[in-house]
Amino acid sequence: MLYSRSIRPGARSYCIEELGTALAKLSQNNNSRGTAAHVLPFEKRIVELEARLEQAEDDDTRNEITQELEREREQVFAQLTPWQRVELARHAQRPKMMDYASRIFEDFIELHGDRVSGEDTAMVGGIARFQGQTVILVGQQKGNSTDERIRRNYGMAYPAGYRKALRMFEMAERLHLPIVTIVDTQGAHPHPDAEQRGQGPAIARNLLYLMGIKTAVFSVVIGEGGSGGALGIAVGDWVCMFEHAIYMVCAPERCAEILWRDASKKDIAAAALRITAHDLKEFSVIDAVLPEPGGGAHRAPEAAAQVLAQEIEQFLVRAKNGDWTPERRQEKFRKMGVWRDVV
Amino acid sequence: MPFLKRRRFVSVIGRKSQVPDGMWMKCPGCNQAVTRKEIDENQQVCTHCDYHHRIGARKRIEFLVDPGSFQETHMGLQSADPLGFVVEETSYSYPKKVKESTEKSGMTEAIVTGFASIENTRTVLGAMEFGFLGGSMGSALGEKFCRAADDAVRERLPMVVFSSSGGARMMEGILSLMQMAKTADGVRAMNAAGVPFISVLTHPTTGGVWASFASLGDIILAEPHAHIGFAGPRLIEGALKVKLPEGFQSAEYQHEYGYVDQIVSRTEMRSVLGKLLAYLAPQ
């Protein structure tokens, strides 16, 4: 751009326009390619039935297909292997943080920068309105198109992202606003620059701050909750997970590599690590499992958003009643874990 | 063609102290021959190059505290197997690993906690044991840390913890991840009560331990050349296909970028801690 301006002053806007169109085309291509390619093998039959339902002409056939679709969905989701569950949680078409933000909140004013070193686009934060009430919204945005994913670094934040989140938390506490965090990340970004700027200390600082924060914190894992990078914004009074989301100490492929030096044993690791929403509920690590009606959030994003909105609404009512105290939150996290006490 | 071979990054991870039984040994740091006696008398630190051989939690406590002052606490807390992490396909059994580790290291968990005096200041002390499942943080470790922190709050004593850990203990899954939040709360309680918390980083302090209590000290000290960081070098190199510079994530690196207050040689640790504790202990 600078180059064109230096030779022909008038050429600049033209160049930008052209580049914009090209980028838009590119992302459109990516999206359309995405739609076709992102049907997971075990979903094929469901997608077929859905297509037939759309084409069905009379009510009888429609009812018949609907019933079959229900059966098929139930069967498929009940039989998923642990690795298929991981694939589902990482599904490119699952709604992202921003998709929920636009569906659930009346308004969202994004704020930028960590006030220390920069702006991290993987971590989004700002002021949102929920049924006339102001909340602070923070979450990782993985991105919907290839160029957005690159721009957002696939939802993997640098320390600047965690410090931006911290800045939002501090503001929320000062202004007595409840916090909603939306978790969707493979983890904090493993990069030499991230290390240099203190990735570990940045996450640790958030954990400590959220543990003592004097305002209500709601957290939801919508897709992937990857290790410390997820926990860094997920120390909530009420932590919930979507039915097909996963939350884990370490990605199954990493676990397989570390324990058995063989990443292809990821299926075995995925089963052993117990990473599904129901597993976590069983361990009392989360407080609720949010159902995904209509065959998963990626197939019925609107329905999933409604479920989440209801959960947030209930949480905010309880927040108004003073149900959430820092002491209760501390007690909840202090109880987590299973150990033996051999006297 | 060997001259085209990429020079591999020399990681400080995987340094093992190879102390043979003989009278002489070769120091892995400077390759010089040193007598075992010399090293033994110098707290397992090379007298030529200051290379720190890895030591266990018991030895560390012995080197550090006023003789006879250590009273161990919370000894009964041990790891359970909450996930049922027994994988037949790879014949991997977590309970078996815990048992083996216990036999090998003589420890029941990857941290020892207790009360001690360091140069006459009473303190709560924690020392992690890398020899016990890589010093990994599971539920029992998190609980022990928090109980020790609560001891410090109740008795109004400072707390010192020596970290040495590969990170969270995968075999306890999500529960080990939650220990990060839990131990951070232990530190929060000490902060709120106004008792000082000194974190000492020894080789290695990585992953979930670095991203929780170990980096939350009021004061953070490190042993020379200790490996300290969040994401492991293998993970970063694998994910980004980059070569990491020599000295990446070393104690000196963390000191340079502002995450470590001082690098303190093991032989100096006692006097440095003694002074800090005397100055900072709640009056």
C-alpha cells in the first residue's frame, strides 16, 4: 500500500478496495468449502435426513422423517467414540464466542488492549447488555473463516490476552458488574514471545484475582476448554459446559505423546482423560451441563444460544439476590480433587 | 551431510545428575573430574562451575533448616485414582506408577510440608520432589499445599515453597487442572492475611505449577540454570517448527525478563532466605 501511494497518490484507495474484494472472495470460498467439508463422517446420515426433510412436501412424510431424524441423532450421539467427541467439540462450525455474544446480548461494546503491552485479538472483552442489565463479557474467539482464524490466532491468547481479561475483571469489580466468560480455546499460545512476556505468571495472576473477586462470575465452556489457557478465565461462581464441549488438563494427542510417545493413541487418551461435560459434572468441577437441542450447537446454533441465555438469566437473578459470595467460590474450588488421607 | 545438520537446541530439561558410586565423577556442567566428597560437602553443587545436581525434597530440607527444627505435617495425604486411569491397551496403570514412585523415591507425594526454622525464623516450608512422578501436581499435592498455606495463615508465619515440577498430573485429568485454581487460592489466603509467601524455583518448574502458585510469590527466587516456563520447549518447537535459542526458559532468562527477583546458588540459599524471612515475617 505504501508503495503504491508513493508513486501514484490516487492509487491507494483503489488498491485497498481491490484487496478488500479479494479477501472477501477468499473468505467466502473458505466458508462455502467449509460447509461441505465440515460434515463429520458420523453426521452424514443426519445431514441427509435434514436435506430430505427440507424437500419433503406433505406433512406425513415430514413427520416420518422428523421421527427418523430424532432416532438417528439419539443413536449417533450415544455411540460417539471419545475421539469423535473431541472432533465434535472442535467442529469448525460450532458457534463461536462472538456468535453467542451477538445472539444473547442486546449490545456489545468491545474494548481493546491490556494497558500494558498490546492488544490480543484471540481474547475478546467488553461491555454487554443482557435484558437491560450491564455485564462484562470476556472470552476467546476462535474465528469462523480462515482469515478470521488467523487474525484471532485460533483463539490462543498471548499474555496480553490474559492481562486484557484481568483488566476487565478489575473494572467489573470496581463498578459492581457481573462477569460472563465464554471459554473456547486449545490453550494459551505456546510461543517463545508468549513465554518472554510471562504466559505462566499472567494466567496465575488471573486465577488468584478471580478467586477473590468481589463480583459474580459466570463461565461457560462452549467448545474446547484447553488446560490453563481455559482456566485462566474460568474460575467462576457458576461454571457450565455445553453437552458436546470438552474441558481438559491436556489435549488427548499431547497426553498420548507424553505417556506413550505415540500421538496416534489419542483415542485411548481421550477416553482415559474423562473430558466430556458429563464427566466433569460427575467430578463436581462444573455446576451444570447445558443441553444442545437439535443435533448439536453447530447444527442448531439458535437453540443453543437460547439455552445459554436462559442459564445466564438464572445466574443473574441469583447474583442480584446475593447468592454468590467470594467465600462460596473459594470453598467450591478448595473442595475440588480426590485424595486419600491415610492416618 | 553432517555439516548441514541443524544444530539442535540444547535444552536444560533432561539434565540428570549422574553420580556414580566411585570416588570420582565427571561434572555434567563443566566436564571436570571432581571428587564425590567435594560435591557431597558442597550441597551437591559443583565446586568448579556451580552446576546444581538435582536433589530430593528431604535433602533440601536438611540443607536448609536449622538442625532438628523440621516437623512434618499432613503426611497422610496421598494420591488416589479418581479417573480410574488404568489403560489396558498400553498397559499403563496410574496406581501402579504411584506405587513404583513411592518405592523408588521413598516419598508418599510430590511435596513435603512442615514447620521449620530457617536461621531462627519459624516458617511453614514446602519442598517438592521431582523424583515422585516428575513432581506433578495432582489433587493430593494441591490439598497439601493449601493446608500448609492455611497453617501459615493461622499461625501467622511466612511460607517458603521450593518448586520442582513438570506441571499438572495428567493422570488425574481435569482435577489436576483445578489444583491450579485451588493453590492460587491458597496464595490468595496468605496475601489476604498479610503473611509473606516466598517461592523458590528449582530445576525444573514448568506448566501448571509455574502458571499457579510458583509464580505468585511475594518474592520469587530461582536456583541457577533451573528450567522455568509454561509451555515446554518440545511443544513449542513441535507446534511452530522453530528452533529455540540456547538458554530459553532458564532461570537467567526469567530473571532478565522480570519474573524472578534473584538467582540464588543453593549454597547461599539458607542465608538469603534467613535474611528475607527475618525481615518479612509478621511481627
